[in-house]
Amino acid sequence: MRRLSFTAAIYSPQLRRVTEELVQACHQRRLQVIPWTVNAPADAARLQALQVDGLITDYPDMVKTE
């Protein structure tokens, strides 16, 4: 983050890199976490439980929202 010449608002990592610690660290820095490409329901459920801010997917109808 320090190497960027601007302040980012969103971090969009590959879904396998997302951990509880990563989400917490990003949220402490006021960064939204929106992982890609989430195409399996089990991955979507895991990431939603980690409280990511959104998902990038090829199948938006697969993800249930509250």
C-alpha cells in the first residue's frame, strides 16, 4: 500500500488469498475487500462468513444475499 501513489478504496484479491486476518487488516484501513472469481457456492459462503464487502463472480444468481 505504501508504494501506491494514491489511496486505494478497494482490495480485490484472488479468493484463495482471503483470510480472516486479511479482511480485518483491510477493514481497519477502511479498504473494502472484494475477492475474485468466486464461482462455487462453498467459496461464496466462506467469504461471506469472513464478512467481505462483495464478490466478483461469473454466476451472480448463485450467491444468496440477505
